[in-house]
Amino acid sequence: MPIPERLKPSFTPARAAELDRLDEARKRLIVALDVPDADTAAELVHRLEHTCQWFKVGMELFTSAGPQVIEPLIARGHSVFLDLKFCDIPNTVAGAVRAAATLGVRMLTVHALGGPAMLEAAQAALVDLNNPPQLLAVTMLTSMDQDQVTAVGLRCSPAEQVELLARMGLVAGVRGFVCSPREVATLRALTGPEGVLVIPGIRLAGAQSGDQKRIATPADALHHGASYLVVGRPITQAPDPAEAAEAILGEMAEALCN
Ligand code: C5P
């Protein structure tokens, strides 16, 4: 929860500035609710709701719990990122994007690999809406290293592929992208300050990477131009998820003042 303005004068200026930075960090941290069912998600949100503002609903939770898992999150004042990574023919993706927008989510994903026509259709599906969600094109999964990229037949590095897809997305009218921390600086230079760059693959120094290959710390990702950080297991599988989130928010807040 943001700190009410009326409470701030009792703090020293230094403490008030620190709380402002924590507020800013909270607006930029997205917790991935990669859990098997609605009850587990509700319990996790209950433990995190005084610490975190954004929650990401991905394919595991959405598939098991259905669209109705989103409404209670919004009703409790949270912002929801629907990460279903649509990739299909343009007409089908446009319909799915419109349907997702009616759920009240603030961000949603499509795969950039769906191509320019699909991206244009996805973006066009949102133009007539009031206060539409931010469309994000996923460039390349953060779990893909050079071996994985080569195995799907691409003759370039992950970084080159991400840049190519982002350039293609920009031409198609997309202004939001998901990429790994390693490519965020390149994409920030491409999009300018108005680009929305959402970055998974975030780990505190020394933490386990799991299946993620292209990772960085919260501070590094922010310094290179990330708009939002997505963190799943380091928070959701911690013995105390709120404490784990606070550690990440603390590093983010510190990075925001440098
Ligand atoms: O648990 P962890 O922090 O690795 O979770 C990262 C989250 O970000 C997962 O929900 C995953 O689906 C998502 N994601 C990703 N790489 C992308 C796009 C989304 O890891 N390129």
C-alpha cells in the first residue's frame, strides 16, 4: 500500500525520500503467481498484499483457475499483468487480446515471433478501448541461451534476435516489450524513454537461477533501463515471501536513487 501523504511529515526528509523510493520500487515490481490453483494464489497474495502491488497471472494459474482468478485481485486494488503469450493467426490473437482487455488487466503479452501482421492486429484490437492495457511483445524467453536459440534454427545470438524482434515490433506499432536483463539497454536505446520494458530473469546476487539462463540482479536491470521487473520463484518459493519481496524492493529502491 502507498504511504498516505498525511503520514509523511513526521519523518525526517531522508526517511521520507527513502519511503518515496520504496513506493516507486513497489510500482515497478511484478510478482509472478506461478502456482497451481486459485487457493494457493489467494494465500500467496494474502501474504504479499501489504508489500506488493502488481501480480502476474500466467498460463499455469489461468489454465487451472480460469479468468475469474483475476477479478478478486483487481477488487483488492492490485494491478494485474496477464501473461498468456498469445501466438496465433492475427484474427485469433486480436480476439484474444480484446477478451483479455475486458478482464481489466493492465498489461498483457503476445509473442513477437507471431510476426508483424499479428502484432499489428493485436495493437489494433486495443485502439478503440478506454484506458486499454499495455500490450507487450515477448521477444525471446529468458530461459533460452545460445544452444536453445540454435536448436530452433536461428542463426544468430539471443541478443541479435531480441533486437530484430523489437525493431519489427516497433514498426508494427508496439511500444512494450519483454526481454532479458541482458538486452534491456539495447531495447531502451531503441524505444526511448516512452518504451515499456518488462524484465523477467531477475535474481538477487548469489541466488539460484533455476531454468533461467539470461539473468541479472534487480539493480542491474533497473540501471540498464527496465520499467518493471518480474520476479517469481525467488519470492513465491521463499520461506517468507513478504520478506523476500522486501529484500528485492530494498535493492530496487537503492538502485532508483543512483
Ligand atoms: O520464477 P521466475 O522469477 O524465474 O519467473 C519468471 C516469470 O517470468 C515466469 O512467470 C515466466 O513465465 C515469465 N517470463 C520469463 N521470460 C520471458 C517472459 C516471461 O521468464 N521472456
